[in-house]
Amino acid sequence: MTETSSNGVVAYEVIDRIAWVKFNRPDKRNAMSPTLNRDMMEVLDLLEHRDDVGVLVLTGEGAAWTAGMDLKEYFRETEALGLAGTRKAQRESYGWWRRLRWYQKPTIACVNGWCFGGGYGPLFACDLAFAAEEAQFGLSEINWGILPGGGATKVAVELMPFRKAMYHAMMGENIDGKTAAEWGLVNEALPLIALKTRVTEVAQVLLKKNPVALKATKDAVRRVSTMSYDDAEDYLIRAQEAANSYDNEGRKEGLRQFIDEKSYKPGLGAYDLSKQKA
């Protein structure tokens, strides 16, 4: 059953341990407003530690994923409140993107349509991203006289080669989902009609993995990207030791099934979680 946030601008439904979370302002191309940003934090709070949720998918209602920040509500109306209003709006938007980056469960962006400007924040926050070939990606800020803020410039440089990122930010031209995949903004692009099926397949694979190891892995990939090799090596040793102390049985069960039972091969799939002691 589909439920909605307090103000109705975020919708969510849990099906077979996959939480499908939707931007729910289709009449505004799912543009992110201060209200939507607050509601998104509310929904993330509700779902993060639910036992019946193993993966979170972020998508959009209607023909857009999100057209970025609502120029009227996020910019003009908050700026009318002075610096305090602007800073409050920034905290609320950046806050849930940060929360999503370090979310307890694996996250997937299912980009069904337009993804513009501020939408690059939650796009990067999701661990994996899949897009419809028909989707449109754009940093349109330069077209109305500002730089791609809200982390969008950082996302472009983080995910794309330098020359692609510079062209994308300076030209204000849109690219389709197929090009977004070629440039590194998303993992894959496929026809819209096949998008949900593919995302569901990926989510189902993730649901078979050890959840403690998944959380440690996704955090590690984000952390080590800004570290020297030596610092990353040290961090990863400590992260593995921390994961072992939190869930040592998972590691041992995986080894037992491989070495003793010979029931699976790590290079070909995950061990059977149902055999692991609680």
C-alpha cells in the first residue's frame, strides 16, 4: 500500500523488502521545495531501521525524477526571508542528501525522467543509479546566471571525466540517459519500460548480501576516495575489524559454507543468509 509523507510530497511503498520512495510533485516536475526536503528527511527516518526494508529505491512520480530546486519556493521565497531563511533551506536540503549518502541500507536512484541541477545531490547520494534512456540530465544553472551549487559541481567532477564535467557545467546543454551512462553519471541506461524491472533485479541481488558487510562496503568506497593509499589501507583494516566485532558470525558463516559445506563459491554469488545464526 502506498503511503505519503506529512505534506504528501513524498510517497513510499514497501514491496518484498524494497522501499520504493517517490518524489511526489508531478505537477512541478518533482522540483524540490523546502517542504519536500523536510518530508524526505521524515520518510528516510521512518524507513531506515525497519526490519521489512532491505534496500531503498528513490524514483519520481510522473515524467520526471526531479527537475532540481523549485526556483520560486526554494530561491525567491526563502531569499525573501533573508539570510536566515536561505541558510535554513540549505540545511534542510543538504541534510537529507547527506543522510542518504550514509544511509544504513543500500540505495538505488531509479531515474525515470528529468534530473536537473539540485537533483544531482540525491543522485550522487544513492549508492547505485540506473536511468531511462529517455531521461534528461542537465546543469542548467549557467542558463539563468548562477553556478551549479548545492554540491552539483562536486558531483559532476566526482562522477565524470574533467573535460566532460567542464563542458556539462559551462554549456548548460542536456544529455540523455544513454550519454549519462557513458559519462559516468549512472551505472546503466535502458529503455524506460525496462527500468523498474532492472532496478528490482539489482535490489534483489543486494538483499541476498550480508547487510553489515554492505553498509561497511558502501561507506568504505565513499571514504577512501579522498584518502591517500596509506590512509585508505589503514582505514579499511579498522573498518573490517569494526564490522567483525559487530557481526563476526556473518564472516564465519560465509567461510564455513565455502570451506566446509562447499555449497557456494564467493566469486559466483553470496552465501546463504538463511543459515546464519541470528
